[in-house]
Amino acid sequence: MVDIVGVIGGTGVGELVVGGEMRDIPTPFGSVIVTVGELAGRRVAFLPRHGAGHTIAPHLINARANLWALASLGVRAVVSTAAVGSLRPGFPTESFALADQLVDRTAGRADTFFDGGLVRHLPFAEPFCPVLRSLAIDVLPDAAPRATVAVIQGPRFSTAAESRIFRESGIDLVNMSLCPEVALAAEIGIGTVTMCIVTDTDSGTSAGDPDAVTAELVFRRLAAVKPRIVAAIEGIVAAVPSRYMPRPLMDDEAVAALRALRVAR
């Protein structure tokens, strides 16, 4: 039974739940501030991925603490957003896309809970939960239903050569924060669905491209579409089935090992 839905706000979505209770959740990886309140008639736990005021760079996000904190509150489904650059005309700026595949190009990030003696290998052919993705597609018929996202290290943006290599490899979008977040959620028993918001054309399609990425452009575009972002999040949150259960990707011993590390809420 889903009593609480997790919402992870990406760049431009630093505030969402008004009047909620801010909780300082301890985890084995550090404490995390989570706001617990209501959204779309559902109880939600909201966490801004980059911290209040966008103070945490993508390569410094404590994803293990974030996912552990949400799991400790009983979250089993997470709806998240991600600002992305587009590599293809089919993903125009200010459009939405529902990611279905990831290509991890990050380095040095803590990307598993199983690094303390218990070795486990996560099945990850489908990074995002098919059930949550399906309902999000129904809620957002104008969003691209599939997209492959390359997750780069950041905080710098791509070179033109990197963008070209990604494009030639069949990648649609570029982001800096979905890895290892989505894998860690799967390890700890949380299903995820991510709505990508296209803000730019990454390194640009040609010299002088006005949509080539800059930080200022990203924030401006996100501000312009924020009402649509909030409405989309509300729609997906409301659609999460009350009897939703994430896929059982980890074995019982692995799940028990994680539970043994639990700290008091």
C-alpha cells in the first residue's frame, strides 16, 4: 500500500509542497531535509535534489542519503524531474519527455548501497519502473513517451565533440543528475519515473545557436514552464495506484541487509 509518494525536484523545482512539515532525516550516509505534506490530494515527501536554493552541484549530490531518507519514510514510488539538453529536433525546447533509458557517463560517485561486504548485482535493463512510466504516459499525452538520457559528470556542460558522439550513439538527451539516483532507488526498493524538461540544445546545433546551453538559459526556460511542471507532477502523483508495489529486483538477503542498517526516523 502506497501511503506516501516521493517527489524529487530537479533544477528549477526547489519548492513544491506549501505548508508541509520539514523533517531532518538521519541516514547512514548523512542527514537529509525532507518536506512531508500534501500534493494533489496525496501525502508526499518532497526533496529538492540540489538542496534549498540550488546549493549542491550535481557531482556532489548525496544520492544515497536522499534515497535512504525517502525509503525510511515509507516511500515506494518516486516522481522526479530533470532539466535536460536536447540532441534531436524531436525533443524541442520547453517540451517534456519521459525517460526510459540511461547511459551513465559519470565518475567517482557513490553508486551502490552494497559496498560493505555483501556483493549484489542490480538488474537494470529497464532503469525506470514500467508501471509508473505507463501511467505517466497516460497523464502526459503530449510528452515524448521514450527518451535515452546520457548522464554526464558536470558541473561543466558538454563540448561540441561530446554532443556529437552522444548524438551519433543514438542518445536523445543530456543530464547531470539521474545517475546514480535511479539505480540506488531500485536497490532500496523504490520505483521511479522521471519527467525530463528540455531547456536547451546542449552544445548547440550550429555556431551561434541561441538555444545552446548556458546556466542562465536553463533557469529562464524552467521558470517559463514551471506551472506546467507543477501540474504534470501533480497529475502523475495523483495517478500512482494506492496498491502500487515496486519490482522486486533485489533478493531477500540483500533487502534484509539494507534493513539492518536502518536508523530511527
